[in-house]
Amino acid sequence: MSPKIFSITDREELRVKMLDAGFELIKQYGMTHASVEKITQAAGLGKSTFYNFFSSKEEFVTGIMEYQRDRVKQHFETLLNGREKMTVAEGKEYLKLIVFSQNSIYQYLTVEDMEKLRRASSPECVTPDDADYDQREAQILHGLLDHMEGVRQDVDLHVVANLIKIMAMAKVNRESLHTDALDRTLERIYELMFSLIFKEDA
């Protein structure tokens, strides 16, 4: 039996349907227990359809990361709405969205999940061992901050990147922390980060 041929529109609709269904399952059960069978059942598709789009569950999870990253980029463009720069308040809310959003898959992944993704050579799981790691981080941050008002001239991009990573690591390792104080702790780190990014009078 020959594989089903999908139009470009059909493929994108089915891909998004699976990504959305898969993310909801990962939120509920975690990456390990969100099986391919559960993902396709939740999306109302046959199991074989999954492999028309993704070669493995790791590639699928990477697809969710890319999908969410693209949506965050689109939100950034919507906030700018043709302007050169967004306000300080908008900039702060956008930076919070990156780590605090309930729609970010990272807070539902464990350290073991991230290691599986790294072993699968996922491009979304770049490690500090990669030659262009620091440069890529600096470029991304510079690109964001360049479109925000009130940014300090002396902002240390590596310190800001470290604070973002510390918050992401706190989400992944939340079981090792005082979970009842996690949100308050993250808010304090954000206050510190904002003081390093934005001018005092901004």
C-alpha cells in the first residue's frame, strides 16, 4: 500500500494538530509517557501518519520547540506592530513570556528528557560545547533588545543569558527546589535581570 500523499496545506494542518495534541499530553504525562500512539489518538489520526512527519518522538518534541519559538517570534512582531521599538513595559512582559509562559514546553521537560534530545542531536538543544554557542546567544539577545526602548548601553548579554538559563534550569529542576517559593524566586531573578537590562528611569 503506497503512503498517503498530503497537500502542503493538509500537511501543515496535520502537523500543527499533532504538535498541539502532543504538547497537551506532555503537559499531562511528561515526555516519556506521551507515546506516539497517544499523540496520534489525541489528534484523531492513525499511528502511521506520525511517521509521515517525524522520524522519532525526539524529532517530534523538537518540532514542538520550533513551533513554539515561531509563535513567540510572531507575538514579538505583533507587539512591535510596525514600530522600530516596543516600550519598556512591553519588553518586560515579552521577556517574562519566554520563561514564565504556561505555553512553553521547557517547563514540562525533565533533565533526562533534555539529555535524550541532546543525544538525538536535536538542533534546539544546543550545548555550551558547541563552537558558536556564545555567539548565537548574544546575537539572539542583541536582536531582541535592539527593538526595546530604555535598554542600558552597558548591558552584559552573557549575564542576562545566564539569568535566563538559571530560570529555565529552575523550571526543569523544580523538584529539587522549594516549589512553593519557585514563582516568587523567579520574580526576584526577573527584577535583577530587568535592572541589568533597562535604565533606572525607563
